Amino acid sequence: MMSTAENIKHYELIIFDFDGTLAEYKTGTIPDLVQAWFDKFNTEKPDVKLAIATNQGGVGLRHWMVMQGFGNPEQYPTEADVMNHIGSVMKKLGITHKICPVYTAFRYQSKKSGQWGVPADHNDPRWSIKWRKPNEGMLLQAIADAGTSADKTLMVGDWPHWAVSDEDERAAAYAGCDYLNAEQFFSYCALGE
Ligand SMILES: [Mg+2]
């Protein structure tokens, strides 16, 4: 594999997946290498923009269950639960929403049947199908908001030992940006050194 460290300098935007990448799914535990990277980022303040793009289909499943009266919606998070959780991890990483905008996809899709849940708001992109990874909507929005282009953007997805799907890698391919998994990215510590 080519040294990723040399290549990091070429990126203007790094988009991180959240669950399974910045923090362990459910427990929210932050891997030491992730914390170390953000500590270094905050100290050195390199000229690269950050974003988080995360599928949070549990919110959509809860909404669907409530609207159609099935299942056990209390088992799934509300939008506020999700944003609080992400906010608490970001606080530990020392980053704000201004430094690192958060893009969330709430729409639920059944992995088994492929069926889509109902959106809470048809006009809110967070509930759109095109925002749910592996679709590229969130990534394209992050790229546009950062004022950069796909070829100067890197998507960082799940640690291989936590990975449950290839949705991040596929989303990166659809958006036209490069992809590294968390092990490749954080182990090389990046920031161009
Ligand atoms: Mg993930």
C-alpha cells in the first residue's frame, strides 16, 4: 500500500463516518488512535476541513414504528438522543459543529427486505433516500458546504474489525472521492507527517 501520510496533504476535506469509525457503535468508546489524531489536529490546526456523515436509521425506524403502530419504538433513539450522543463524542474529541459539521441520514431502510421507512419530513434532506449511505447525498452536501471538490476529499469509514457493511466505501465511490478505512487512516496518523 502507498503511504497514506504523504497523500493526506492533498485533501481539503476529510469526511468521517461516525459509528464504528470515530466511536464504537452503542458504547461510544473512542479508540486511542482516534483521540490522538484529534488531539494533534487541535494542536496543529492544519488547513483541512472536517465533516461527519452518519447514517442514523434507528431514528427513522422509530418514527416508522410510531407512525404505523408496530414493533417497539422505545428501543430506538430519537433525533435528540442521536445528536446528544454525537455531541458528547465530539466534545471529547475537542471539535465543535463549526469545525466539523455533522450530516445525518435518518431515513430507515430494512436490510432484509430493502423496504424504506416513512420520512418525518419530505422537505428535510436528512430524511431523503439520497442522503442515506451508500447513496452519496450527504457527502456531496459536505463537499459543497466546504467549498471543495470530490477529488480533494477523503472519506474515512469503519475500523475493519467493527465494519458491518461497505456503505462508506461505496458512498465514497459514488461521490467520486477517495476512501480509507479507519485503521489505514488513524494508524498512519495523517496530518502530512
Ligand atoms: Mg460505520
